Amino acid sequence: MSAYAIYRLPHANYYTKIEQTEGEPAELQSCVELNGKNGFVLAPFEVKEQQPILLIRPDRVERISLDDAGPSSISGISNISCLPSMEYAIDFANFHAQLEAGAFRKIVLARCAQEQTEDAISPMELFIHACNLYPRLFISLVYTSRSGFWLTATPEILLEGEGASWRTIALAGTMQLKEDQLGGEGETLSWTTKNIQEQRYVTTYITECLEQFTSDFREEGPYTVRAANLVHLRSDFTFSLPDTQHIGDLLQALHPTPAVCGLPKRDAFRFIIGNEHTPRRYYSGFMGPLLCADTHLYVSLRCMNIDGNRYFLYAGGGLLKESVLELEWNETEAKLETMRKCIVASKM
């Protein structure tokens, strides 16, 4: 099977397929190696020899209408657990102790949940359900022999634009919409101090990154934005880049953002790699087309690795000193529901 990526931009009524018809995708060991490159990028949280950045060469590119795909509608998931697993509780205690000791201002704790069906579901069927369920999100299905299948439905732009005009966002803080709130965009919700502070950490970090590459940027926000049945705090950054041949350098500075890692970033990154129970693999990395006139790179959130009839779902949440175990567990459960709904829709 040749390497390929299929993606649907937010609110689009079509998807794009990028296929490499011969050979294997390029394997890169640093975002800097993306300078001057074109293709579809699949980057992991931690880049290493056996888990490289993969660049699918765009030998064939086609745009396909979604108009013939029927709607998907799922009201709820029955297997959500309100009791933290022992592994998650151990990780939370370990991570939270570091926050209380002052080692980090913020750190992100992730987890993986496994689902299984009697018969394997076509990855393409799952992709179509994700497109129908989540019109606001970036939906992507990627396959390479090195990575396997990854399906993502994410709200977080890492970097997009063309020419001299670019943008990125700071996305953090999470609240779940319930009952009557599901009819709106979260405009009636009041944000806690913990969520506001978490989002401000990310905003400050992105500002510091952009200052290294341009003096021409503008920040707008924060404001509330909906993603599936969740809402987040978002700030938008628009900026110009005098040198677009060094996009890889900017990606190296941005990835991973504090939204998926923590602060101080490098210390938090090393702690996560050494202490999380389950390796993140390509979760909380980034993916998307890196093309001359069409760059849309998104952080790989709300994603799952598809392995036959087994589905490995990933989610995480930012911890501060004020974080509470049960609340953080429930936040990850709400995020896992995004991919679970795609599985349930396929079984109906």
C-alpha cells in the first residue's frame, strides 16, 4: 500500500488526497529539515530514529467532494468512566508533585485508551464519519508503512498560510458543553482562573517564538471557540515572514507548544518522555500539507491509531498546581469521546 494522506479543512465540503506513488516517505530527524520542502508532514511528539518526521511526497493530488457522504449523528457514548485508572492516578501524582515543588509552571499529562470492535472498520469510513460529525475541525487520515493509520480531528492550528501571510493560534483551557449549552458556541460559560492562566502561558510562549522571526505580528483574543462538545480559549496571531524558505526553523521553535507540553518547555518535555506511562507516538505532534500555496499544519489532538479492529485513542490535559485528579481525568474522557463517536457511528 502506498503512503497517502487525506484531509478536510474546517467547514470545507471536499477533502484532498495526497499520495506518494513510489518509494517510502522521507524520514527527517528535525523540523529544520523541512526548510524548502513540500509534501504532507506527519510529525511525532518526540522525534527519534525509530519515530521520525515523515514527509509524504505529493506525486498525486486530487480533490474529492463530500456531498455524497451521508450525515452522522451520535448523541452520547455509554462507556465513559468517571473513575481514574491506576496508571493515570500514578502519573497525575508524579506530575502534580513537580508542579507543587515549583519545577514547572504547567505540564501536560496524556493517556491512551484502547477500543476494539468485532470486525475491523475501514479507516476511510471512520474518516467520513469524522468529517460529518465535526465540521469545525481539521480532519486527517494518514497512512505510511512506518506509522500505520492515524485519524485526527483537531481544532489547533500550528502554522498555516502562504507567501508572506501566516497565522498560528494559542489554544488552551477546556470546558465541556452539556445539555442546553450544546445548542450554542459556549458563549454563556464563565472561565475559571486555572483555564485563563493556562491559556495565557501558551500565548506568552508563542509571542516569544514569533519575536525571533518577525516584528510584524498581531494578537487577537482570547475568545471562546467550540470543538465538538468542548470549548477552549483561543488567541489568534497573524504575522508576516520575510523568509519563507525557513519554515522549518519556525516549526522547530513552536513544536511542541506548551499546549501539549508545558513550561519551561524543554524541562517539561524531558519529564514527559521519561515519566508518562504510554508513549505518545504521533499524538501531540503535528500534521498537514506543507505546500508552496497551501500550508495547513495542525497539532495532532483528538486522534487515534487504527490497527485492524483495535483503536488506540489519545488525549491529554494541562496541569497546574490547582489541578484536581478527578477533574483532569474527566477532561481527558471528554476529549476521547471525539474519536469514540466515530467508532460508534461506524457500528450503527
